[in-house]
Amino acid sequence: MSPAMMKMWISFAAMGAMFVSILAIYISRYKLKGFFKWIVALLAYIFMISGGLMMLYVVLSGPTV
């Protein structure tokens, strides 16, 4: 697989992780209470940070041929 295609799949995974984190943050704030609220929020922020780091890699690694 070419480097350009790999970067495309990494960016799709990053966007998916950010979308999942948005849904999880919404669910944790408005639908859950107690212990589960904190667990879902923690997972959401982990997804958000990992998605951001993946997107940072794609942007800062430069153009591909």
C-alpha cells in the first residue's frame, strides 16, 4: 500500500475517533449518571486525544507523492 493511501486511512480513523468521542461526551453528559458517566467521559477524552494525535501526524508528515 502506498504512503498516500495509508495516510488516507489514518485520517479516516482519526475522524471516526473524533466522531465517537463527540457521541460519547454527549451521552455521558446528558444520559448517564454516577460511575458510568465518568467512565464514558474518560473513554471519550481518550478517543478525542488519540484522534487529534493521528490527525496531527497526517498534517505534519507533509505531502506524499
